[in-house]
Amino acid sequence: MKLNIALLAGDGIGPEVIDQAVKVSDAIAEKFNHEINWRPGLTGAAAIDAVGEPYPDETHEICINSDAVLFGAIGHPRFDNDPSAKVRPEQGLLKMRKKLGLFANVRPTFTFPSLLDKSPLKKERIEGTDLVFLRELTGGIYFGEKGRREEGETAFDNCVYTRVEVQRLAKKGFELAMTRSKKLCCVDKANVLETSRLWRETVQAMEKEYPEVEVTYEFVDAVAMRLVQWPNSYDVLITENLFGDILTDEASVISGSMGLMPSASLGANIGLFEPIHGSYPQATGLNIANPMATILSAAMMFENFGLKEEGQAIRDAVNKALNKGIVTEDLSDEGKSFGTKEVGDWLAQNV
Ligand code: IPM
Ligand code: MN
């Protein structure tokens, strides 16, 4: 297969982890006879510095003319501590999601047998966890009208959803549930929020189209609790943008390190693949960041092209590295850790 992949490294540790994912993907391409044409573009603080815009039109052009986007991380502390900044790196990410129509964010959480002791949660609670969040990504409070009134003394962010937005996300949820254990949980706050009542009503109406799927409805606060109490009781969860943002960070703790969890953002056309972690500015350039989440995001990218064996080869290599202790410091037992680049090299050689 010939693949054109837009490569957006972004900020902080983004470029370092992206380099490793490129290396591993190239090794996969060689092994399985594919041809990958990487097409780099600017995003985030790096793009603001270069052209004054976190998601420049040139980058968008590269993305829409590619088969997929591989993305590193976005964000810089210079902006976090300046609430009055007019342009922010994160705006680039939001603009990109919207312009590329990436309404479904797929965030799996799974455990690795060799890492069960790394989670702050008890082993017997997390063992066997294998769940997927489908987070709505282009609507809700992130994109509603926002602003200030009363001379800046009052601020507001509106949360808005249309039935169509809920339906297209829920459809992906039902379809995913059909390929797994046929359990779907709709996470909302329907006891308080009108948008949540629209979610619930819409999903309920879709149930008859998927008679085999067992649907449950749970309030987001209760899910936040049960997620760390009995994570392995969940399978596919669908939810709105902000709830999904919060719950997926919480869920990443189950796996033992945020540095391990990949994600895919899908829409009608091209997909975007990125680690769920941020730009980890303190680690920039130190060769200590865990590249596995980005490498596993590349695995999701291959799988999304229907290249299951390629994805599996990456997953197997990551498992092997974890078993052998070829890991960065976030996962190592005292004294024995490897650099970002060394982990990438090892994986490229072992796929
Ligand atoms: C994420 C991030 C983003 C979000 C930020 C960087 C805008 O936290 O992808 O989860 O809130 O969606
Ligand atoms: Mn987040």
C-alpha cells in the first residue's frame, strides 16, 4: 500500500516521540512492503512562533491531501500561565479537529500483564481491563458560544449538541460494541443537563437498530467512581466532549502510565492518530519521554487502513519490550531505564 501521512510533531516532547513512531512505521513498511511518504507540517506553539498561527492553512492543506495524520503533542507553559494570550497552541488542535471533521475520538484503555504492579490501583481490580471510550470531539462546551459580559465580571461557555452530532457518535459506539462484547455505556448527566437528556433520548431511540447490544446509561459522576473501582466491568463507553476529556485522563491511570495510551480521532474521511498525553515540556529534549503511546497510535493507524497484521506486529513488539524491561524511566524499576530513542530503535528492530 502507498500511504501519504501528514506528520505533525507539535510541541515539547512531540518531535522526539514522533521520530520513534516514524522509525517503527518505516520498519513495518519495509517488512510488509508498503511505501510511506511522510509529509511534515507545523502545529501548536511551534507554528505560532514560525507563522503566528497554531494550525496554519498550509498544514491543513497537507492534512486534507494525506491518507492520515500522525500527531505528537501540543502545548507550551508560556501560554498556560498567560490567560490573556490571544493565540494559544490548543486552539490549533481544536481548529484541526473541527476542520478535519474528526468527531469521534477513540481512546482505549488496556492493561499489560507485565505492568499490573505499576498502576496505583490494586492489581485484582484492574486485571483484564480492556475498555474503549468514544469521546465526541467537535461539539459541546468546547465549541459553544463563549465570552464575557458585565464588563468581564461574568464568563460563560455554552454547551450545545444537535441530535445529528449525537447520532453519528453513537453509531460508531454501537458498531464498535458489535465487534467487541456488545456492551455499550452511555455516560451523561441527564439528571441535570438538557444536552444530556438529548443524548439519552437519541441513544435510546437507536437501541432497536442494534438489538444485540446491551445499553446502559450512567451518570458521569458515578462513572468517575466506578471506573477506578471496577474498570473491567466496562467495555465501550460513549460520551460528550468534556466528560470524555476528563474520564480518559482518569482511565489512563489504570494502564500504569499515561505514556502508553494511544488514540484515534475519526470522522468521515481521514483519521488522526495521537498519544493521549500532552507535550510534557519539562522533559523536552531530554530523551526520557515514553514513545510507546505514539508508536501504539501508529499501530491504530495501520489497523484503520485495514492492515491488522501490521498493527499487531507493533503491539507484539511493545509487549515484548515491556516484558524485557526495554522501557523509559516512567516504567522502569530503579536504575534500569532506556532513552526515548533507544526504546524506538529497539522496537524498530523488533517489529
Ligand atoms: C486532549 C487534550 C486537549 C483537549 C487540549 C490540549 C485542548 O487535553 O486531547 O485530551 O482538551 O481535548
Ligand atoms: Mn485531555
